[in-house]
Amino acid sequence: MTNQKPVRGFLFACTDKSEAECLSGLLFATKRFYGPIVIRIRKGDLIFLNNIKTDKLFGVFKAITNGGINLRPNAFNGKYPYQVKVKPVGDIIEKTGAEKLLGKHAIKRNRPLIGKGLIKFLEGFVSIDEQLKLAEGQEGNKPNKSILKQIDILRKGNMEIDIEEEIPLIESTTFWDFPKQSYGLTPKGDNKYAGVTPALIIYNLIWRYTQPGDLVVDPMCGSGTTIDVCKAEKRKVKGFDISPPRPDIIQNDARRIPLKDNSVDMIFIDSPYGDNIKYNGHLDNIGNISSESAEFYDELEKVMAECKRILRDGKVLGWLIGDQWVKNKFTPVGFKIYERLSRHFEPIDIICVNRRGQSSNTGIWHNRARRFNFFLRGFKYLIIVRNISEEPRPKKARKVEWAYYQRGQK
Ligand SMILES: C[S@@+](CC[C@H](N)C(=O)[O-])C[C@H]1O[C@@H](n2cnc3c(N)ncnc32)[C@H](O)[C@@H]1O
């Protein structure tokens, strides 16, 4: 086994408009929502280009840089900032019927080719005759020879799997439901930590509102999920907690954050929802205060004011919060937190996150909820707000054009 990192294969797309620039500039590029795939590309990985208009596939290319942002900022008129520089492996081969071919190998933009799957796909670029010639040690023709050499290197190389089978795409609706706490090959936070956050919530926020290299802060970081997600997605990160369970989290009270004004690109907070969970015995833990009391919101509002102070203008805060129902009393914690947040920030949206993994998610509790006529908490709110400077922004005129459909017509 060599020490070389395993080689993976990635697919880029182009149209007739961008094909020439891709092939002449040897720079493949895409939009932000495929950013999570591009930043996982390493120098030496293999790349294919699909013209989705002509159904052609071009290959084989090798990445000569890691995937990144704005490697050539003016390329494609700045429309496609996530980029990788490539060089062809031998002559460029052009194949028709790309959709069928990609379907046969179950290749999608967010499903990298790995191990034997990559070898099999590469073999598709080389004729059977050429493969036989290679097996017999004979010389082949030039374009195929380089690919065959590449196949040989792959066969002898590191076949370890070090990338997700499917890289998550960002959510498109305001309802998010993640079956598992983590994603990818490494844990994100500690799924045994009481109140741990589903990692894909943070993943979605950072891919929508930050870019690689930006600084993300979590002032109530618990088991460190935000730190682990940010590292995997190439963001800078600082995590604080009143009682940190691991050494890379800085002990700090979120009501006084030791960071400069206007210095942070995004904040994520999954705060206590009241005193329903015993996080730790620290006296300054806001999770010791009941969400039925005004004090709970007053203390969290101090955290909000600190977030506003450290966030750059126009940047985003995501706050995860759930309601409370205890002993026949409902407390709309989410609405109350929203009301406090809206004193300091401009709303962007509210996401409903399916509340899985609750300790009350058992047959007994579901039965009780039906028998005693109450509801178990089924969702949390992810409140997304933006920091705005005190100066009101000039509002752009909005003209909404609804699509009205006629009713009652066949
Ligand atoms: C819901 S947990 C956060 C979970 C975390 N996102 C994770 O994935 O592990 C809330 C955290 O807030 C912390 N906390 C409570 N009061 C705090 C305070 N005054 N300052 C900083 N952290 C505080 C608790 O210690 C707890 O770890």
C-alpha cells in the first residue's frame, strides 16, 4: 500500500455557451450549490466534463489544483466561482450518449467515482482491443495509452475510500428532516451529547451564507458539531461553551464574547430551550433557567446583542430553538425567541426541522400523548436572521407577479 492519497473521479457540467471556455482555458467551474463537491477535489483526482445540451462527455482530465473558489475570478464572467484547473490525460476523448453512460455507472455530480467504479468507468473510455493489447504487453495507440497507464496506476494505488458516497446538496424547502445526527465519514460533534445538533443544519447554513475561508462562530457550541462541520467544509471556526467538553472549545459565557466588533461572517447557536436538559452544573448555564420566565429571554437577548456586535454587516445568524409543553402548559419558546431576535436583526426565513431522536420518541410517550390529549414536540424552528447596520437600507421597489390559475376548468 502506498502513502499516496486515493484518486477519486468527479463530474462537471457545461453547456454550448461554456464548453469552449472550459476546454480552452482548462478550468472547470460551477455554481455555489455544487461548492461542497468542488472543495473536496484534490490535485491528482480525475475529472470528466458533460455538455448537458449536446449529451457529450469529455475525458479524461486530471486536477492540477485542489478545487477552490475563484481560482480565476473573471472566468465565465464570474458566474461560476467554484473551480478546478485541469490538464488532459493524453488526448481529449469525446463520447456521445453521455446521459445513458453516466446513468449506467450511477454517476451524478454529487456522487464521486471511487475505487473499482472509477476504474470501470475509465475502461469505458478505452476500446476492448486496446485493453487486450495492454494485458498482453503490446503497444497501443497514443490517446488510449495514457488512460491505460492511469488505470494501471489506479489498480496498483491506494483504493481506500475517503469521501462520502453522496455529498449532501443544500435543502431547497423550509422543511428539513435529517435521519442521522452526522454526515460524511467522520463524526460531527458527539451524538451522545444531550441536545446535540444535527450536523446537516449547520452544513446547510454555512453553504448558503458563507464561503470557504470565512469565519463562523458558535457561542454555545456544546459537543463541537459546528467546529467539526466548519473544518470539513473549509471554514475558519471558533467554538465557545460555558462548560466545554473538549479542549478545542473555549470556555466562555455567551453574554460576553471575546471577539472584536464586526469580525465574524456567520453565527450558529443551538441554545438551551429552557431548563428541560441538564447540560452541566455550571452556575452561568442559561439552561438552568425556565423558559416560562422572562429572565430566560432576557439572558438570551444579551447573547443576541453580542452576536449583533461581532457579526459583520449583512451577515447571518441561525438560531435553533424548540417549544416547550410540560405539565399541561405550552410555552411558545420559538415565537418568543423570534420576537427578541427581531428587535436586533432583519428576518430572512424560518425553517421547520423535524425533531427526531427525542427521548420522548418512544411508543409509551406516543400512547400517552393520544390518551391524555397533548402533542409531543415534532419540530424545532431554525430562525435565520441578518445583521443590518443601524442605517435603514434603501429598499428596492418590489413588484410581485403571481401566477393565477383559473379554477373549475378541465
Ligand atoms: C443545545 S446545547 C448545544 C449543542 C451543540 N450545538 C452540539 O451540537 O453539541 C446548548 C449549549 O449551551 C451551553 N450554554 C448554556 N449557557 C451558556 C452560556 N451562558 N454561555 C455559553 N454556553 C452556554 C450549554 O453548556 C450547552 O452545551
